[in-house]
Amino acid sequence: QKITVKIADCKFSLVAKSPEQEEIIRKAADHTNKQVANYQSKYPETPIYKVMTMVALNMAVENVTFSKRLQELMNDEEKLAKELGDYLDNIDKNSR
């Protein structure tokens, strides 16, 4: 499905492969516009290309931070699954 989003007074035509992807694109565009507005209010004389650069950097930092946290959570999940498996094995051995 072809959709149009507006970011910082620029319109972009995109293709969303599913309703879920369309929702994600629209939320991302909204998030981007909020960050643009935030930077523009703090630094009103800054050219839009510099504002967009800061927004891109901020989003990249968020992405790296979330990826790192996700990896930590996955490692914790693996550790807990192993501990649970060892605990259940121990219970099984002791009940025999």
C-alpha cells in the first residue's frame, strides 16, 4: 500500500507492505517530527539540514541503546533458562 508521510515540511511517498508496517512508519514519522520541532524550538536559527542531522544522530543513539539492552535481556533470559533447567534436573535426580 502506498502511503505519504510528511517530515519537516517534506512529503515522502513510501510503500507499506502491511497495515502493521504502515502504523510503524506513521509512528516513526510522528516521532521524527516531534524531535525536529523540539530542536527547532531550542535552536530556531539552525538550518533544517543540521536539525535533521541531530535528529538522525539522536535516533541512532536510541537504536544502539535499545539493541544493547535487548542483547543484555536475551543473555539474561538464556542464563535464567539454563539455571531453571539445571534446577529441574536436580529435582528430578533427587526424586529418584
